[in-house]
Amino acid sequence: MHFQWDWLCVWVLIISSVTAEIENEDHLDADVEVENFDKQSQEADVDREESSLEVVYQTPKPTGEVYFTETFDGELTGWVLSKTKKDNMDDNIAKYDGRWEVEELKENTVAGDRGLVLKSVAKHHAISAMLTKAFVFDNKPLIVQYEVNFQDGIDCGGAYVKLISSSDGLDLEYFFDKTPYTIMFGPDKCGEDYKLHFIFRHKNPKTGEYEEKHAKRPDVDLKKFYLDKKTHLYTLVLKPDDTFEMSIDQSVVSRGNLLEDMVPPVNPPKEVEDPSDKKPDDWDERPKIPDPNAVKPDDWDEDEPSKIEDPDAVKPEGWLDDEPQYVPDPNAKKPKDWDEEMDGEWEAPQIPNPKCETAPGCGQWLRPMKNNPNYKGKWKAPMIDNPNYQGIWSPRKIPNPDYFEDPHPFEMTTVSAIGLELWSMTSNIYFDNFIICSEKEVADRWAADGWGLKKLAASANEPGMFSQLVTAAEDHPWLWVLYILTLALPVGLGVLFCWPAKVRKTDEDVDFSKTDISKPILKGDLKQARDELEDDEIELEEKENEDIAEDDEVEGGEDIDDEEENDVEDRSQEDGDKPNKSGSEDEMKEADESTGSGDDALKSVRKRRVRKD
């Protein structure tokens, strides 16, 4: 058992050492990363052509058929700023005068990589560009993908894109919020509401009118994508089988069907409630009614109050009946600007009566109230099932006159342009690497050449594990308790499993020693010790006499030694017989009564024996 405890202690110590070593390495890694970042920043100031992370960046190029791509690494060509304004708004705030810039990321920069940045606060922004070729919804999937970085966080604002519907008179200089679009996709946030939009405008085949259909909200928590100040990749995949997927950083966060997971549904219900149908006057919707045969009991008194005075209550001793609970403040003084004609007679403000602080109470004493045991309240007949219950009434159903069935809502209006029409209370929203295509492999390769490098740069510049833990604890102070418990666990295990083994061993030794010391000394044992001492003295005298005669009779020495051996054997035999004689009950009883004197006698016998030796 001790062997198992020892091995467990060894393992605990090893785990503790490894944990400490890992934390030290994290500290070192964090220091190295900071040093590298500082060094790289200095190099970037000297030569901006060299990347701070030594990442070789090349502008992504599509590897297959695409309908639109934009990297913003060159000049901003093909993009048109809106020159119009919103309807029914004041001219000062209706204009699309928000500023756009093409620049590098503020953090985790990859040299040579630039993006489109929304720069203004509390202004309307609108910019758009024509697709390389229009996308027709027939038998190919639609993939929309782009990058967003909320470099300063986000308070209230959107970062979604609009795929503008094709039309004969489309003019991008007049792109605004009412411009017809086919699909709107991307992040949006205001307050604590974090959204990822997927909206498409569906054309009613009967009326020709368009209605927005919203995808159901994702089940995942989107908050971190808005607050971590990292570049995130947003992807929408719309397939000809009427299914869709939304992904963030190439991880699916929502998927569904255009016929089943849109609000409101694409196809209206086949039947609707008849607006002309009315509930009959005799329709009984009451599931329970008072029992008409119930009678109030004769002893039921409805006049009894719910509370009565407690007759057993007694006024506490020391109650000050003549002292009010509040008295005028003696230290208060009338303000100098007090006008009695305008303000009336001045009265000092009331303060609690100081005399009541030490007393059980002041003023008139009233008996406390208690529940009235005779109170029953107003009598009501018990409820029973309504024999005439007809259920909850609802209007009858009739065929929906507006019913239609669109089996393939994927067949939407053709798209010919892409646009950003946004309003934000936070600036420096970064957009980059737009692509519209039909092949997932093309979009993934495009993401690897653009977003993949940004992700690599951000990972390389991330702080070590220890710094991340400290940062997390600053946002959530309760994590400090978890950290302390985690660090204290190895120490607690060591104390629990290692120390008790040693303590138990020591206690056993102490108990064993105490047993030996506190063992009672019998009178027979004391007598035996004295007899042995007398025999030793006789033996010593005989040995001295033999030493004197040893010089004259050397040869007789052997006989003397033989006699001494015989004497020793005889004494040993006597010693073995004596304890049997000294174990009587009377002697044990005497020894128990005189334990102290026996100890002293035994000590003296031992001292004499030591001196003799």
C-alpha cells in the first residue's frame, strides 16, 4: 500500500513540474513574440516592401470560371460611388457622402495586401461595381464570398453586400437603399443583436410583386466575430436544389431549405380563415363553470376580517409613550434667503428622535396584528367541468385566393452588379477579396491565397497562452478563481497523498515507543534485576581474585574461564525461570500501585550496571 502511495506522489510531482514548465515556455514564447513584433515593426518602418511576418504575398487569382473578383490591391477601378440620397430624409443626413479608402489592415498586416475601408461615422455609404458577367439562376450554384474585419470593433452598423438585380436602366451612380436587389448577405449588428443576414427577394408569380424572405437565425453565438478585430471569411452557397449554407471562416453556421427555412414562407398556405365567419352568440368556450348545486355552509362567516389584534401581545418595557418618533433638527437654521411671505413659516426639518434609539419604541403603542383563524373570505361555489363546453372557437377555413406554389425558389432574378450600401456608427470596417463563382473549389483556393495568409499572420502575432489567460480573466474576473484552483490542485494532491503516509508512520513509531515506556514494571522484575546485580558483583570479586592469581598460575586460567562460562549458563537458566515466579496477580497489583517508584528503582539498577561494566 505504501508502495502505491509513493508512486502516486511521484506522478503528482511530475505533472506539477510539467505544468510549470509549460507555463514558463508560454512566458518565453510570449516574450519572443513581443520581441519579434517590435523588431518587425522597426524593419517595416525602414522598408515597407518586406512583410513583418516574412509572408510572401501575391494577389490572388481565380483558378476557374468566375462572375466577379476584387482584391483592391491595385487602383480602385470599376467601382462607382453613389451620388444620390435617401428618400424622405433631411438632406444633411440623406446624402451618401460617407468616405471610402483603399489601405492596409491596421493590425496583422500582410505587405502588399490592401482592402476597401469604410472610414466615416454616422454617415451613409454606397459603392457598387458591375459583375464581369451576369449570374443567371439556372443549374449552377451561386457562391458569394468576401472578407470583413471590424478593426475598431462595432457598435451599430452592417457589413453586408447586395447582389443588385439586372434591369435595363441600371445606373450605379444612383445606387441607394431602394435599388432592387436579389440577395443580401453578410454580418449586421446593433446593440447586443448580432446577425448574419441572408435575404432574397421573391417574386410573386400571381401579382408580380416582390417580398423579402429572411433565413432563420443561426444557432451559434456570433459575438466573437464582431469583437475580436480579426479578419473573417463569410461565404454563402446557394444550390439549384433550393438548399443553402452560410459559413464563417469555412465553418458552416447555418444551413436550410428555401421552401422550409425562410420567414415568411415562400409559398403561402393553401387555406386561410374565412374573414366573414363569426362566432355564434351561444358558443360556450368555458371549460370550467361554478357548481350550480353548491350551497354555502351555514357556519361560513364572510364578515370575519383577515387580520385581528394579538390579545397575547404585551407592550415592551421601556416603551416611550410620550416621545414622538421624529423631532425637529435642533441644529437646523433658517436659510438667509427664506421669505416667509413667499415661502410661508419656516420649520426645521424632522430627524429621528435620539431618545428612541436606545428604547424599544416611541409614541403610542399598538397591539400587533395576526392572522384571524376564523377568516374564510368570500364564499365561492367550487368549479366543475362545463357540460356545454364547445372548445375554443376559430373561423372556418376556406381556400386561399392568393395561393400559389413555387417549387423552385432558387430561380431568382438575374444578378448583374454588387454593392455596399451601409450606415455605421463605427469606422474602419475592412472589406477584401470578393468573389462570385459557382465552384466550391475555386472559392476555397481563392480563400487560401487571401484570407489564409491573414489568418496565418494573425496566428503568428497572437499572444502566448499565459497572456491570453490573463486577458480572459480581465474580461471575466471569476476566471481567477478557476486559475487558483487549477494551480492549487497539484499541491493539494501532494499534501493529501504524500504527507499523511509519513505522518502515519511517525505516529506508529511514537505509539510503539509509548507502549514500551508506559509498560508497567512488576515487583518480580525489580527483584530479578536486584538478584542479577548481586550476582554481577560476586562475579566481579571472583574475577579480581582470579586476576591476582593469574600471574602465578597461568595454566589454571583455562579452568577459570570454563568455570565462568558455567556460571553464566547457570545464571541464564535462573533468569529464565524467575519471570514465571514474578507474574502473580498480587505482584502485578502492587506494581500498578507503585509504578513511579518502580521506574526509579529500575533506572538506579541500570546506572549501577553501567558503572560496573
